[in-house]
Amino acid sequence: MNKVIVKENEELKANKSKEELVNVYEAKEFNLWYGNDQALRNIDFAIPENNVTAIIGPSGCGKSTFIKSLNRMVELVPSVNMSGQLLYRGKNILDKRFGVEELRTKVGMVFQKPNPFPKSIYENVVYGPRIHGIRDKKILDEIVEKSLKGAAIWEEVKDRLNENAYGLSGGQQQRLCIARCLAIEPDVILMDEPTSALDPISTLKVEELVKELKENYSIVIVTHNMQQAARISDKTAFFLSGELIEYANTSVIFSNPTDKRTEDYITGRFG
């Protein structure tokens, strides 16, 4: 009897672990062309929720193109064509019936260089919520405080909310942009080399923030900094010449990669 109970408990645990592994994105045979030039070839992998997934690779390998495909921002480039599937929570976002506005509400983006609006710190944060129809000052105030706290910058700016965002340092501006992203309560946060323009201290603050945010958000980060990928990500994808060469837990990629090209890249033999 006890053996039966033990077996049942093991099965319950196994089933629970399967249920807990939820993919926020799945790329299936995804291809992308800029005109006649193919930038991505047969990309096929899944991105789990509440993880930090890093995408690494040399310049021109397609990593930024891929991350911009996840919220269809890549479509802003003329002559882009795509094939295959990009599934966001099981729905193909390449289907023309899938609303791009809805997608970008769920999937926020933080860019390489901080890009605050030429407005006050407060107005930067409430920009998105106002677009979505929120007008109540009390609610907006709560959103500003919650978002700035979520981006670990509240204590630095709480007495400066009416000052122009351009008066902040580069690192503060980037965290403000993250707060602006959080204000619309996204499901996924895409980050395209978010610390490449920052000094080491600001970079560390953003990295610490990313590790905290994965408790509530799924994060995909493109980085040219392999040490950064090793420090903050749970999974790492290595892109080369538009192809996904290897994808695994970050510890495996950096300690025991299966493809020699991955090993050559992370050990600095090229790239």
C-alpha cells in the first residue's frame, strides 16, 4: 500500500513539473527575409515563462532581428517577409488576424539606448496607461509609484517626478524606460542590449533588476556581453549567420556546449 502511495506521489510531482513548464513563446521553422536576403533560417525553439532567456552571437547574426520579430516590430522595416510560426501563448502572431496592438500591450520592449520621452518623469510612466484610457489621477499616481518601485528607481526620483526625464543619468533613464514598460503590466519584456550604452555601475543595477523582474515577467534579452548572459540568464540561445546553433540551460552553454562553434564563440576564438 505504501509503495502505491509513493508511486502516486511521484506521478503527481512529475505531472506538476510538466504543468509548471509553460512556454510563453515558441518559434517553429521561423524564417525571415529582408528583400532577397535571408536573415533568419528555420529558427525552432521555445522560450519558457518566468525565465530570463539570453540570445547571444556575433554582430549581424540575427539576434536583434529575432527579438524584434517577437512583438512584430520588425515589420516596420520595408520589404520584410516571414514564414513559419511564432506562437505567443499558443497563438500564431504572424496570423494577420492577430492584432499587433494587443500583442504590444502584452509584450513590452526596452531598447539599446535609453529613449525617454521629452516629458517629465511622471508623464513618461503614465503615457501607456493614458493611451489605454486611464484618466483617474489617483490610479495614475499608484501606477507611477508601483512602476518606478518595480524598476528600482523610485527612491531616486520620488521627489523629482515633475522634472524632465532628460535630467536623469543614462542608467536612470534606462530604468525609467523599464518603469514605462512595466506601467502597462506586460506579460513579456524584450530587451535589446539594454546595458550596452551604460557604465559598469548602472549595468549592475539593471542586471540586478532583471533577476528580480523574472519573478513576475518573462524576459528575453539580446546581449553581446557573454559574461552578462552567464550572470543573469536561465537559458541561452546562440545564433550564428541567421541560424540557431545551440539552445540550452545557460550553465550548459557556458560549461559544456555540444557544438564546437558555440565553444569557439564563448571562448573568444571569433566574434
